[in-house]
Amino acid sequence: MLLSMFAPVWASAQTSDMPVLFDANERLAKPDLSTLPRLRVLMTVDFPPFSFVDQTGKLSGFHMDLIREICAELAIEAKCQIQAMPFDDLEAALLAGDGEAVAAGIAVTPALREKFAFSRPYITIPARFAKNRSVALTGEDAAALGDHPVGVVEGTVHQKMLKAFFPKIRAVSFDSQEAMLEALKTAKLDAVFSDALRLPFWVGSPASENCCTLFSGAYLSERFLGEGLMLMARPNTPQVVAAFDYALAELSRKGRLQEIYLRYFPNGFY
């Protein structure tokens, strides 16, 4: 799916399927990694469900499974190593040569592109609406929210996106996600607009007390939400980036990328 930089893309009605980011007909050349001594991938322990310490004390999550699958696809399992560290230390550690890549959901910016190399995106995180179940709407898309108070967190990309693409919606700003969701649960708001990573988890969690439901589809915008999550590598390592792109394309084509996604996002966020 090609994401527009200047308009929201309505991904779908709620579905567990993730958008296909790789052309199924594209065949990338498999890089020769025989001279690569090891592939050390750095990640955090506090980015669930992408990376976290499970009940047995082991590092787990979407990124762990993704790196395992990438290494298996490249047939370099013996060379692959995972190292956990604080998020704030990742960039410096990569530049210092303490790893070959980072898997941590870092937002890609022009400034970062000057310092690091990046793989193709492997997942995108859209924006979603959620509404209070007690609110009756006349339609199934964002247009139905035109005269309703919709919460959004102040200073976020979601606030900017809501204003740019849904100008008729009556936005109500909050200082925090927690305050906004509490207002939605107590029906002080009719709906909210936020990221589809956290919103579906809250809607389905005991904290929401079954007050609310996701509404309309998932909205993607490269202009506001970025290109998606990518693997970040040391600069001047085209071999590593090419290997990631090859493996990600193969995992997508074979359906294994979708399998990992559904393992950690069984209800989907699209």
C-alpha cells in the first residue's frame, strides 16, 4: 500500500489483516553475508508488546520474534545476537559499534537519516477513532462525528492530523492520554482520536469497563504518522540493510510477517 504524504488513507474497516508493504512480485537479491562476523541487534525491554521481559525473565515480543525470523530467513542464526538496553542509549551504542542494528520503533526523521541507514518499513501504526457505546451516530465513518466532541491529546501528531483532515469535528484537547480516556469512559466525550497501538488495547481492557468501541477505519498518513517502523543500522552498512530488506520481503511474501503481527496483535489495529 502506498501511503499518501498529504492525505489520510483509510486503510479498512476494522480487520486483523495488516497492509502489505512489500510487492509480492518483487524479488530482491539475497545478499552474501559470509563475511559478516555477527549481527547484533539492540532493543529495549520496556516497549510492549514489541519488546518486554516475560514472566520467565526472558526478553520477548514482536521484535524478538521478527529478528529470529529474519536471521532464520538469512540462515545466519548462529551469528545473531540480541542485546537489551535503555532506549536513550540505543543511538550512541549503535554509532559506537556496539551493535549492527536497532529494533525499537524509533521514529525516522531527516536528522536520523543523516546518521543512520534504515530498512524498508515492516509495519505501520495508523490512527483510530474510538467512541462511547452510548453515543448514537448516523453513519459509519468520521463524517458522522462532525457535531460531536472528540478528544485528542494536546501537542500530538494526532491533534494535528485531526485538525487537518477532519476540520468539521469539534476537537477537545487533553493534557494526557489517561485524562482523555477517562473522559470518554464517563461520557464527557463522544469519541477520541489516537494511535491504533494503544487505543485497541485500552478498549478491550478491564480499564475501559466495556464503555467504548473502535469506530470507523484505520487512518494512515505518512505526513503525520511517518513511514512506519523500520530497522535502524549503522551508516555505510549497505550489506546489512539489503539483508533486512530481502528477509522482510520474503517474510511478507510467505505470510510469516502477518503471523508475527497476529501473535501480538490478535485483534489487529487496522
